Amino acid sequence: MPKYLKIEITKDGVYKISLNRPDIHNAFNDEMILEITDVFSKVDSRNDINLIVLTGEGRSFCAGADLNWMKSMIGYSEKENFEDSKKLAKMFSTINNCLKPILGVINGHALGGGVGLVSVCDYVMTHSKAKFGFTETRLGLVPAVISPYCINKIGESHARAWFLSGEMFSADMAQKMNLIHEVCELDSFEEKINSRIDTFLKAGPNAAIEAKKLIKNIFSLEKKQIEDYTCKAISERRVSKEGQEGMNALLEKRKPNWIKND
């Protein structure tokens, strides 16, 4: 069992991964990075998982790097720092390449590398009291490893505005820059989380995976390849077992068989 993660799974296939170092605001060290990488590297092969919920224990989501871990690296050479950063990069790429839908439930502040975790989730919700920040420059550093994922979400203009100063910003601003999809009031946060989980579970589990593949592939294909690829993708889904079930359910005015609690 992971030391720094709390893992739960429901009968509906909701796989909840909670960062579990609440005493230090769920900041990550080398062990936690390896645990997160390992957990996410295995989820795609599990048929009992339909949705991943990534959240944190306690009042914070993730404060980025553990200060004690950073202290141990002060004497590292540039080569040693490069090798260490590769492990962090692997964690983010493993989450980003995960085919299961990932719901980010940002239960509190997300800073530095914590914002990187936010940026590799598919749908992100938080409450109005949460704060965010690319705080690396205030330590004389830069948000380098997380930058491809964050800039993909917020764009160059917001990256320039917030990377350079390291200033913290509100949940509302995070939503305006497309880092966050949904901001809830704190007293209704749990209710909204459950409602959003139910929404994701209405999709066919395999269709959700294929939709995620579709999005990634569209941006990697040449323009002349896209039409054939998209036509093939929908043709395969129409004749699939799940696609047939979904279409028949619509015609028969019933719920498809993957919806258990509706």
C-alpha cells in the first residue's frame, strides 16, 4: 500500500486517490512522486475503474514540493538535478497520458507543482476559498516541468501574467484562465462533487476512454488524416457492444446498462 496516498474504490468504479500528507499541505517528495506515478501507470489496465477522482486530505490540495526534500537537493549538481526532475516529469506525463477520465477535486490551495497536478486532470472543480499560484519564481526558480501542461490549459498570455510574478490568485481567476472548470461555494462543495461524479458515470466507460483518445489524436494528426481517422472512430463505436447498447437504450427509452444508480 502507498505510504503517502489514500486509495478508495466504490462499487460504481470510482477510484479516489487522495494525497495524504495533510500535516505539510500534501507537499510531495521523491517517494510520493514515485507512488503517484506507480498508481497512475496501472489504472488503464483495470476494468473495475470507470472514473478517477484526484484530491487531497486536509485543508490543502497540494503545496508543491516538500521543503525538506528541496533542502536535501541544495547540494545537488546540475546533472543530479536533471535526473531528479525527470522523475517529476514522468509523474506528470503518466497522469496526463492516463486514458481513464480524471476528475480533479481541488479541496484547498494548490501551489507550484500542485498546480501542475491540477492541469493534468480532465475536469477540475474547487471551492471559492481555494487559492492557486505558480510560486516558483518567489524561490528563485521557474515552473519548468509543469509548464507544458499548464500553458496548454491557460495559454501564453496567462502564463506570462502569472508565471513571472509568482503571485497567488483566486479560484474565480483560475476559472477565468481555464485552469478550473467549476467553482463551488464551500458549504455545497460535497454535494456538487457527488453530482459531478454521477454526471461522468452516465457516459459509457469505454466511450469515455475513446473520447479521451480522440482528443489527443486529433492534435497529433496531419490535417489530411483527420477525416479518415474520425470516420473510423465513430464506425468502430457504432458496432461496438457498448455503442449498440447505448443506441438500443435510446430507441427503447430506457437507461443503458452501465448506469447503475439512476
